[in-house]
Amino acid sequence: MPSQKTIALAVVAHPDDVEFMIAGTLLLLKAAGAEIHIWNLANGCMGSAQHGAEETAAIRWAEASASARLCGATLHAPLFNDLGIYYDADSLARVAAVVRRIQPTMVFTHALSDYMEDHQNAARLVATAAFSRSTKNFVTAPPCEPYDEPTALYHALPHGLCGPMGETPAPSHFVAIDGVFARKREMLAQHQSQKVWLDVSQGMHAYLQEMEKNSRTVGLMSGRFALAEGFTKHASTGFASPDFDPLSALLGDRVIRPGDPSNQ
């Protein structure tokens, strides 16, 4: 682990994405001494069947702020509207500027293959932004100086725990969240506007129960934990040395890595 403070940054597409798939791990990292940041790239403006886009974005910012306060995270302002996250040069320059400013030790984002394009494009933007953190000739918007510290990139499991073609993910890391699950649930409950929206748009029927079901399913996948979150670590080339794994280093026996002899 580097001598500097550990900074964990979770970058997702929409308000409540962190709470579904990553919040338990952020809570554990916070308790272990890390500085944690949450960044929803989109403002959630499409997430209502009752309110207009501007009003919906304001409601969802308030909900995301309440959730961030519960876990002691710094919340960063969105850059895009829902369905407006694109993998293009202008978007990359804006995302990379924030990554350079935060200088995270580890970054969490969506699976590269997820159920919808906002998630996929967010993951691609974050991966390239982290990769280009030290590229001197890449100019961000606004301009930010590059930095050359290692970072580890972890992809959360896809929404619904399967890829867009129904493929089953194979996480490289499972994180036990039993001890922080109640707070993770409380964080998701701050997104009250999503109860009706998710019932209408995705037929999820009680989103809090859906999140718990997912956490229990991932726990079963781990073969050891009752409640868990799963991640796939991005290839280390361009990010850090192959053995740089700050998630495992900081959380210790709360993390298991399938195939690692030390887990046997």
C-alpha cells in the first residue's frame, strides 16, 4: 500500500447505482480509514413518471446527498443527463479532470458489459480517465495536472447479476458486507423517488428487497459469505503493478478472491 492516504472513488451512471452494488464496500473502506467519494455521472432526470426532468434531477440530487452523508462520502456533481452519457472526447476530458483532481487509490465503476448504455459508457469513460491520469499530453476540461500514482480499477457486477446477453459474471473479488448491510439499506432507502419509478419502469417491486436479494445471491456465489458485493478487477497494465490490490490489502479477511491459494 502507498504511504499516502487511501482514497476510494465510486463512479456510476445514476443516483442509487452505488447503493445497489458498491455501498457496502465503501462503508467498510471508510471504517478502515479510507477517504471515500461518490460520483453519479448523470443527474437522474429521467427517473420519474410523475415529475419533469428539472424537478426530478433536483429531487435525486437531494436523495443522493442524504445517502452520501450516511456513509461520510464526498459527493460530486453530475455532468450529464440520463441517457446522455457518451464515450466521446469531450465527455472523457471532463471525467478525466475530476479523476485527476481526486487522485484515487482505487476506483469502482460499472461492469463494462451491463444492461444499458449509460452504465457501459460510464465504465468506459472511467476506465480511460483512470488510465490517462499520468498522460501529460492529454488535456482535460478544465485542465488538471497529471499524476503518476498507481490506481486499481474494480468493476461491480452488472445490474441483475447478469450481462446484457444473459451471461453470468465471474467476480475476482467478493466482499463480505454483513456488518454494514443495515447502513447500505438505509442509504438506498434515501432514494425514495425510485420506489415508484423502478416498479413502473423495471418491474422491480420493492427495490430494497431486490437489493437484499442480490446481496444474498452474491453471498452464495462467494461460497462463504451471507451477504456480499462482487467485483472484477481490471487488468493492471497502465494502472499499477500486477500485485497492487488495495481493496484486499485494506479489508483483509472480509475479501476473498476465487482461485487464490490463500483463500483455501
